[in-house]
Amino acid sequence: RNPAVIQQQIKRDPTDLESICVLPESQDKAVWVMEHLRQFLLELNFLLVAIDGECNAESCPKMAASKWEFLCAAHKTPQECSAMDYAVHTMHGFSALLNNQTQFPSRVRVPKKSCQYFGSVARRLYRIFAHAFHHHRSSFDKFEDKHRLCSRLT
């Protein structure tokens, strides 16, 4: 399944999670996961734009979701960042990782050792959704109603 096919399915009907998310029999699972993570990164930018005016260093000085707080791993030593900085740092870091020719030398085959990153990418992206859900619910709901991105990630 190449990126264009995934994007066409999303455009055709973002509510049809089965056709978008279920691994086709002929598809390599690692490539399928990698391409979906790439797509999540692209679309997650729209959520950040949606919450940009209400999520800033003053309103959200820490990356938090409900009672949970998260340190930003984009630094040499993990540290506190505002929620928006955490989101931007996380997305930038994972974009760099997924475009790293050493870790992901091809879009048609993923080296077994590179699959180890998928869980960390998904977990940290989910934290961005969790923050938006708990702290910017109206904007999150409006975004999710249109894109179904969090539904696809979970």
C-alpha cells in the first residue's frame, strides 16, 4: 500500500477506518506501519494549527494530559517543554527519523531493526492527541470529526 493509496482512502471516506487501517493480505506489515506513521505526522500538523491560538507557553507551560505530565525527549537530557514545543519537537524528531536513510533506506522494505521505533513514535504522537483531548477539547472534537486521525492511531 503506497502513500497515495492511503491518502485516497482517507480522502474518499475518513470514517471508513477498516479500509484505511486494516492490513491488506499482500502488504508487508512494517511498510504499512511506516507509511501510516508518515501520514499521521502529515495530518497531525493540522491539529497543531487548530489549537495554535489556544495552546501556547502561557496557557500550556507543560506537556500534560489529565494528571499525566511528559518530558520532551528531543533534548540531550529529557526536560519540560510547553505542550506546543513538545509537539513540534516530537514531530520534527520523528519526521527526521522516518526520513533517515540509515534507518529507513527504502519505502518498499523496512529493516527489522528499524521496527523498534514504531512503538515509541506511536506512543509519543498519542500524547499530543491526549493533550489536545484533555486541554483543548472543542478544537480536538472538531478536528477529529473531520479527520478521524486519533481514531486511526488507536
